Amino acid sequence: MTTSAETRTLELPREHAEPGTDPLETLARQLLTEIGEDPDRSGLRDTPARFARWWREFTQYDPGQVETVFPLHTVGQLVTVSDIHVWSLCEHHLLPFSCTLTIAYRPASHVLGLSKFARIAHRHAHRLQIQERLVHDIASEITAVTGSPDVAVIGKGEHLCMSMRGIRTPAVMTSSAFTGIFEDFGPARDEVVSAAGGPR
């Protein structure tokens, strides 16, 4: 586990391009044509612009300040935040997946502001991802921001690339990242796994 999260930024230029010149709008029109639709019919006329706007809104998400920490007043206490819901995009099929996250850590010298857990989670979800890397990226940033080597992230995801294509069967995938005290099958790990609602 590294102590700094890798940053991958997807640059989608020309947000304010003239109508008909935006490359994302052009791609959307080509897609509609390839699947046998008429991009100029009334129901689809504004779809390419909406498509371009959505891609930029999602991938250029700004989580705001994520490094707000406060002095630690207790020692040895575990902090767990559960039921953080995020959406991401499977990098293999460009289809969405939803993920419910449980994040836990043992503060070293500072505690992280409560909203920052969700902000960090959303920052790493708003890009092309796989769930296994998502939990790793979140754990790495929690370590980088708090200085704590003891971090656990558990994600439970439902992937449209499985439920609406291929085998077409809904299922829940669980992935996890454990560092420090959470690497051992002990009380700390039991506590966070229980908070996530699953067996060890």
C-alpha cells in the first residue's frame, strides 16, 4: 500500500465550444447514427449536447477541500464511517456501477473532518475505475491526508456491466483494502467488517 493516492485526470476539452464543433457532441452523433438512430429527430436533437455535458460534469467533479484535519484528543480509538454511496464508471465497458463504502482508520495525530470521507470517495469514483482499485485509491488518500498507517476500506458494488449485459444477472461484489492493524484478522478488522455488514 502506498501512502499517496495516484491521480488520474480525464481532460475533456471544449466545454464551451460552438454547437456542432464539440468533439464529444460529434462522438454522440456518430454513436446514435451507428446504432440506427437519427440524431436530428426531435427526441434526440439535444442529446449530443447533454451527453457531452454529462461526461464533463462527471469526470471533472470537484470534491472541494479534502484535507481538513483536527487535533486528536483520544488515543487508540477507531473511527468508522459507513454507508457512503458513490457512482463510478467501469473502465472495461463504460457502464456505471454503484458502490457502498465503509471507511475506517485509527487516527495517528489528527482526525479527518467527517465530510471529507465522502469527498475523497467521490473524487476517486468520478473517473473510469474498477472497484478493486477504487477501494485502494481511497485507502491511500486517507493515509496520505491523516498520516495514519491503519486504514480499512470495504466496498460493495453493483455493476451494470454484469446486470444489463453479458450474463444479465444482478450481484454484489465486495472488495477491500486493509493496511496496518487491519491486515490481521483481529478485533479491529472484525469491527470494520461488522460495520460494513458482512462476514470476515
